[in-house]
Amino acid sequence: MSLSPHDVLVVGGAGVDTIVRVEKLEVPPGDSTHVPPVHDYVAHTGNGVALGCQALGLATKFIDFLGDDPQGHAVLAAYAERGLDFSHLVSPHGTPRGINLVDARGRRFSFYDSRHPADLRLPRSFYLPHLRRARHVHLSIVGHNRDMYEDVHRQGVTSSTDLHDWDGSDPHHLTYALASDYVFLSAAALRGRLDEVLHRIVDEGRARFVVATDGAAGCHVLVRGAGKPRHFPAVRPERPVVDTNGAGDAFVAAFLHALLEGRPLEDCVLAGSVSGAFVCGSAGTHTEFIDLPGLRAACARAVPADSDEHVRTGAGPTA
């Protein structure tokens, strides 16, 4: 059991997703079409990591801005129902939203509502008491937490972030990439530049390792001091893939759980891969997470996936 009140402090990344199920990820002819029922889900990346960590038994604290609006009220109600330890400040700019198109194969494309202004910041007086009680902090790339890193480093707390589909150059993501101890990202936008970008993160920053998820192709891990990234295959999903929303967040949560247990890198990757594959079997965003007994059992029976069989997962902003 951790001596700290919070095993993981997740900072930023709460919102609401509207899921629209479509046949293909393309605009059909004409100016309208019928789709299955459209649903809203409490979601976004911090939500996924926090709930994923909580499901695995980690003492989890989540902090963020929320709007005093119907979406913010929905978030608070969902967390009260799930028993998630959440504290927030009211933002006059409202609660972030996303519109996610999900096709018949479970692939998705997200339109993220970046309503928080670039100069918005969580006050130090708000986050510091929570940071002082944390064993590890995960910072979502929301912008309003970017000034926390100096305090994170001063407190001696390990940190992680998920850069999602970073192109390797956007300066917004670079701040998080270079200031975090453990860095996750999707390989979706790095074709032909994977090794270069991963090396930039560990060579110019403080990362002990960087993990690039690559959907059905598995993931690539570069450890500080290693010459080349190491490839790990994906695992075969144990149930049909219906929706890849949240796969990347589930990967991060399970990876961090294994890491905080002191597991070797191979075990951390396997846990993340199994957890990410599991959530692809449920519709909607962050509607179901694997628990610790389920994770242990699934890891024991996991087999490598055929990379040609399954769709890509975890490649977008809410993954």
C-alpha cells in the first residue's frame, strides 16, 4: 500500500464527448443523413486515465476546471456516482466538449472543442496541496497545467503525460514532452520520423522512457540510453472491437499501475496493451474499464495480434 494519500494525481482533461456512429469516416453525398442514436458521455483524456487508474485500485485524485453548465453538472454527477475523488474550479469558458465520429469498424475521428483560452492556468494555491500528497502526477496536455512542472520537479514527484497524435514539432506538446519523466504518444502522425521524434524527447528532455502506441502494430518504447526503440506487438482483443475511443487512456492507466508496482517494462507494456484492447469492446467513451483481477487474468492468457486483423487504436485526442 502506498504511504501517500494519492497514488496518482491526474491534472486536467475532463469533458463531454458526443458520439456519432457513421458507416465510414467520410462526408457522404448530399447535405444530411440518418445515423443511429447520438449519445453524450463524460469523457476526455484525464477522465479516462483517472477512471482507469481507479478501476485498477490506485488511490486516484483528479483536478480540473469545469464550467457551470449542463456538461459540467453531468461530469460532477458521474464522478459522484463512481466515487471518483475530484476537485475543480469553475471556468467561465465552460466545460470542454468533443464530437467523435465512430465508423462500423470502431475507428474514430475526434473534433475537440478547445474552449479554454491559452492563458488560462490552474492557480498554484489550488493544485499545490494535492500535489504534495501525490506519489505520481499525470498531466494532460490541456495547457492550463503547464506551469505546474516546476513544482512537480521541486516536490520530487514522478510525472507522465500523453501527447496523443503529436506531429513531433507542435510547441504546445513539446513543453509536456520535455518536462515529463514518462511520455506516451500515438505514432499516428510520425510516419518515417518515429525514431527521430522519440530520440528528441529523451535526448532533449528528462524522460526516462517514451512509449509510442501504434494501434494493431503494437507499440515502440525508447528507454534513455538505448540506441533504438524496442517494438512490442499488440495483443489480440478478446471481444469484438466496436469503439476505439479511450483505448490510449486505458493503456496509460494500466501501464502506470504496473510501473508503480515496480514491474519490468515488458509487464508494463503488456498491461497497457491488454487494458487498451479491453475498452475497444465497449461502445462509447470510457464506459467500461478492466479491473485488477481481470487485468491479471487477461495478461496471463494474452497472445500477440495479427496486425492485419484489427483496426488502429488510441490515435486521437481522447484516446
